Amino acid sequence: MEKDNLILTLTLDFAVDVIHFAEELESKRKFVIANQLLKSGTSIGANVREAQNAESKADFIHKFKVAAKEIEETDYWLLLCQRVPSYPEPSHLQEKLIPIKRIISKIIISAKSK
């Protein structure tokens, strides 16, 4: 991984945090949401990483759009956790998702305009 690529670093760190949160959910027997969140939350970084070796500009944009969709799905699962009292508090993950969402949106807009 390139050490100065902010979005790669943020999404990898976020994925690690999602794994820890999913483990916490599993310890509380919240397996379905844990699995959904694990898949969408780690997929963000996987798509960003894939985009680094895109075959074309269109492929690059597509990978980032997929990452943006995964952000929305992850946000949904975190919102569910937030609203159900028996679930652990996800606000730390929700806060970390905000800059990731902003950066990915800017990358998509920038790539489209070039």
C-alpha cells in the first residue's frame, strides 16, 4: 500500500474497526447484522484498493461508485445498531465514515470532470 494515499489508509483502518465491532456484535449473538456490517464495511476499502489498478478511467470511477454504495449500506447497518437499544453503540464508526464518504465523493467528481 502506498503510505501517502489517505483514502487507502482511512478505509483500511475503518475495515479493522468494523471487524472489531462485528466481533462485539457476535459476542452479543447479533450474528446477522454482524455479518452484513462485516461484508459492507470491509468492502469499501477492497473496492478503493481495486480502483488503484483500474483498467480504465471508467473502471476507476465504477470501483469508487461501488465503494460509495457500500458506504451507504454500512451507514444503514450502523444506523440500525444505533436505534436498537440492545446493540452496541456505533457512533465511533459513524464518525469515521463521514470523511471517507466525503473523500470518495470528491474522487468520483474529480475523476468524472477530467
